[in-house]
Amino acid sequence: MYMGKMKKLFIASCLSMALAGGWTSAVGFAAEAEDTVTITILGTSDVHGRFMPWDYATDCEDRSGSLVQLSTMIREIRAENPHTILVDCGDSIQDNSVEQFNKEKAQPMVVAMNEMGYDTWTMGNHEFNFGLDVLKHVTRQFKGRTLCGNVYWENGKRFMPATAVIKKAGIRVGIIGMDTPMIAEFEKDSDHLKGVVVKNPRVETRKAIEELSGKADVLIGVLHMGVDNENDNADTGVTDIANACPELAAIVAGHMHQNVTSKTINGVLVSEPFKYGKALTRIDLTFKKDKGKFVLTDKKAQTLPVGKAASDERLVKVLAPFHEQARAVANEKIGEVAGMNMVPEDTMPGISEVQVADTPLTNFLNEVQLHYSGADVVSVIISRDNAQQAVGPIRRKDIAFNYQYTGGETTVYEVTGRDLKDYMEWSAAYFNQKQPGDIAPSYNPVRRASKYSTNDIFGGVNYEIDLTQPVGQRIKNLRIKKTGRAIADGDKIKLGMNAYRMNQLVAKGGALEGRSFPQLWTSLQAFGETEGTIRNMTIRYIREVKKGKIDVKPVCDWKITGFDKSSADYQKAAAQLKNGTIKLHNSEDGKYTNIESINKKDLK
């Protein structure tokens, strides 16, 4: 009786101290006194260089997500539950201009992760974008444990460990880290994976589970893969792994930039924390003591939106030197634009001109690629509907803003005229077919929702996209721009494009599935890993070829046909969109615009 009374008094005292703010871990300690323990797994993924709430491509504050904001949330959760483990699921050191620090003494993303006390960091596909030497240099700075269990040296040894065991409240938590096997495809036209072999993550996860037998009380996968298989390739999504590995209590997923708050697959709890530090995965594992051993009795997952979370001011001070350096680089002047803006004003408000018409901006980026590659035809991808370059100074940040792909390069392949047409028809399928009464082009909702833009724009050729025609029959009057000669199916063409896109096209389900093409040239070999990117080739072209000045004139190497911009209906629709009388047809969640054409029946 006396001992029971004292135990209750002790628990009450702990709870009282917790409510008074005097002992942050009292609640967890009290729970342990009742033979119940909750271990919290916090997961981030695809933060992509957002160490500060700042977009260095625009040199503007962006409080939608960052490590310094996540740090505030994480500190609060740790105060609530000291039995907390913090993991990252990859794609940290690329994008938002953070790669400029990858060869420096300190990488700000790693500095921040160390300050925040990350326990593990699983490699993502973009960690391999800069070669193994750079990756080793960066990961040596990390104070936690780096994981990548399905990449091996050619001698049979793992490139990085597959597992880590972290002990909390007497419970051994086994963390298993795997990367998407698609890195072998993404990097196949580079030497970034020289000396290593990428293996099947399902097989390697099973192997890791066996290796942890008797060494861990609960197993958590931290896997840089989305819920579903990528490009229909088996074992590239966590669903296949969960089905094969029901021993996993939970999986922190990544890679696909999805906000998956909580999903159960074959008894395995799955959560993916979106992208860019905009959300934090929280998985709570509840254990109860049974016959002297803790047994998992409950598990819950959620993603916590960062929203407008306050920054961790202590971490902000630590990262300030990197922030100022990144801003200074972003504002470096490259040259001047004269004559006219490189992206004209939208003729149909809300429907970006850069997506539906030839603009001096896309024309210029293709001009850069044609100059350096010697290709006959090139392609470029503009993801931003609000791409812009006004008359006046061009700064480094402007180029990064308009061409978002940090590592995007130009690789030249030898293809036939038929191959080129098939690629162009695939790109033209980005648009919906014109229906009776449609006034302006609209976008296929599936393609519009793709992780990366799939509306490729071609240079070195003249062509038309006839949207009155079905998919596969839209490319008309395709000719080489220099000669005006029509391209025949059997012609040999030197095609310059991004290797990532080519790998997507030749993969299973792609427009060029199963075909292979000789590689003739790549900018990465010609100019190096950094200087060979489209961004840096553009900077060099402006400085060395254009002598710092771009005289901009209207262009029309390609156009969409089937719609009449001069018609009364088009002008009326434009006016009503502008004054708010009518609205574009957008997806239900508002993320994707113009997925169905403005039609005559919409007009007021």
C-alpha cells in the first residue's frame, strides 16, 4: 500500500513539474513508470537546399519550409518526448543554389543537420549528382550515421552502411536506409557512379532485416522511394518493399515529393514528408512492457505542416555566413537584356505564354545549347509558369530562376527523324485535344501533375503543334531551321537534350521504350561537372559570346495551331479572366491550373 501510494505521488509530482515547465521530460518519465514508452520518429526528406527560409533563385524570403523552421518544431517535440529519433530521407545537398558549397570546408545543409542532432541520413538520388568524391567529402562532415544499403563497391563491400541501431528508453530501434535504384538510370550517362554497383532495395532490405536479427527491437525503413513504383519498374517504390518486408514497423518515404500523412501497406505504416522542408513526418511508436520486455502495441503517423513556423534564431546565426554568401552569388550581374522582355505578357491571363508559345527566353536557352553542343536539334524544359527576364540587368539568380534544374546538362545523341518525331509527339501530348467550343489551349491533368515538367520545347527546328488532332498526330511541318528542309523518318539527327529526360523516354512505358542511341557528346565531359550545366553554359555564353548584352526580338520558330488569338471569343475570354468574371479550370486542390480549356459556354 505504502509503495503504491508513493508511486502515485511521484508520478503526480512529475506531471506537476511538466505543466509548470520545470522538467520537459517529466511526462515521458512518468509514462515509463507505468511500463509504457512512446518513441517518436521524426523524418524529413527532399529538403533540397532549403537550410534557410529563402529562395536564392529569386533572392526572396520563402517561409513555406526550411531547416531553421523545422528545427523549432523538432525542439518542441523533443521537449514533449525526449525519446525522439531524427532521420533524413535524402536529397539534401542539391538545389536552391546550395550545391555551390559542396566542395567547401563546410556544407550548410550538413552544418544545420549536425546542429539539429540528426541521427541518420539516407542518401537520395541527388546526393549522387556530383560524383563519389564530392559525396564522400560532404558526408564526412555529418556527425550522425549515413546510410545507403543498396549501393556497393565493385569489390562487394557496401558503399555505406545499410543500418544503424539507436537506443531510446532501453528500446533498440533499427534504422534501415536504401536509395532508389533508379540512380543507375539517372546517372548512366555520367561517371558519377564509377566504381559502384546499385542493387535491388527490396532484396537488400530483406538482407538488412536479417542482419539486425537479435540486435533491434523494432525496425524502421528510411527509404528514398515513393509509395508507388517509378516508371512501372518493380521494387522502386516502398509498396513492394512493405509487401516483402512486413517486419518493418514503419517507413519514412521520399523522392516523389508527395505529402503522404499516413498509409498502411501490408501492416507497415508509411509516411512521406512532402518536399522543400514544408512538412515533417512524425511517427509515434507505443511500447508496453510484457514479461520484462517492451512490445510494440500501437503506431501512428502524421505529417506536420511547417506553415509559418518561427525560425530557430540560434541556428539562423550559425547559418548566417552561408546565407550571405549565397545571396551575394545570386545577385552577381551577368549581363543586360535590351529591346524587349524575354517572356511577353500572357495573351490569355493565367495561361503562361512561356508554355504555349515560342518566347525569346526558351529560344535563347536553346541557342546556348546549339552553340556549345553542335547538335542539329535541342530541347529545353521550363517548369515555371512565371518564368521571366525583363529588360535590364541579368543576374545569376535570374538564370537559376528560369532554368530550375541545378544539374541539368546537354547530352547529344544520334537519333533518326522518326525518333525525334516520336519524342516531340510525346511532348505535345502535354496538351489536351481541342474540343468543340474551346477557346485556348489547356493541359493534360496527368502530365500537368508530373513531378517534373514534361512540356519540352525544341530548338534548331521549325514546327507546329496542331491541337485539333489526337495524341501522336500533332507535330506538323517539322523542318530544320537552318536549311528549311523537311525532316524525314530515316534522317540521322544529332539531338541535344537532358540525359535524365532521355532515360525517362527509353525506360519502360516511355515514348522511346527499348531504343538505344549512341552518345556523341556531353557538356559535363566537355566543361566539367559544374561548368557543364545549362545554367553555367548560359552564363558563359552571355559573357563570352554575347559580350554581356542580349538584343531581344520576337521569335516564332514554333506555334500551337487550332486556336485563333485574334477571334472575338478569345479577346472576350481574356478580358473576363482578367476582370475575374470567369476563372480557369483548375484541379480541385488548386495545385494545377488550366487542366480543361476555357470554352464558349464559360463566357458570361
